[in-house]
Amino acid sequence: MTYWKLKGNRWPLYVLAFLLLGFFNQATCKYSFKDTSPIPAEIKTFRVNYIENKASYVNTQLSPQITERLKQKIISTTRLQQTNNDDAHYDISGFVSQYQTSTVAVSGGNSSGNRLTVGFHLSVKCSLDEKRNVEADFTRTYDFSADKTITDVEASLNEEMVRNIVDEIFNKIFSNW
């Protein structure tokens, strides 16, 4: 500091300020989402076939809710247009493959915890690019107390089950996650 006062020269102060400004400008956090699998411009339409329930135990609400929620998510999140024609660029189908409960915790010889396991099989055919075809299986589990019935659990977990399955399907098709 005394050097700058004695000489009357302020250029080192300006250089220091410039360097600090440059440092802080580069020290920002930059984060962005990049779609790992953008939808090609030539793909314009999709069709979601009715999601069947082929599990041994059938939750009657699950299939229609997954079907409708998936259609709405694709419409609201992508530029694709829904069609019911056989010539859709993305032809999406699938089925609930598993829906069962099991005991996961035993205390004093009695069940103290149960698990609902929901499995789903996805099949996607892309008429314009075979590399975009997808065959995948998903499994989700939901733990619940043994003092509740499967009917109680379905009522409280149905929304979460549908949301999770639809998100997994969507991400598998459009984000390659």
C-alpha cells in the first residue's frame, strides 16, 4: 500500500481489481439439464395402448390410471401429438406384471410389516428408428404396517404407485435413464 501512495501510481490496484473480477466471474456455479436422448424432429406422434393388468391379483384402478396419466405426461411434457392410428411414430404398450404382498418383518412370531410389490413391463416400438425401441421391466416396492389390509394400502398408495410407474416409463422412453 505504501508503494502505491508513494509513487501515486494506481495501476497495480486496477490490475488486482480486474483479476479479482475475472476470478469471481469464473467461480460461478453453472448447472443445466441436458436431455440425453432428445426426440428427433421427424418423430411427431405417439400412441399409448391400454395398459393391461396381467398380475395374479388385479388392482382395478391401476391400469386405467397409468394409461391416462402416461398420455397426459407425454402431451404436457413433449411436443408429440397423440394419435390412435397404427402408424404412430412411438407405439407404447405394457402391462402390470406383478402385484403381490409379502411379509418383510416378523416380531414375536407375528407379522409386523408387509411389502406390496408392483411390477411393470414396457414395450415401445419406434417406426422411424429401431434403435429407439425399448423393452424394459420395472419393479417398485411399498412397505406398510401389518395391521393394515391390502385394500387400505391400495387406497393410500395408489397415487404414488401411478406417479412412480409413469415417471419411470417416461424417463426410459425419453431420457434414457
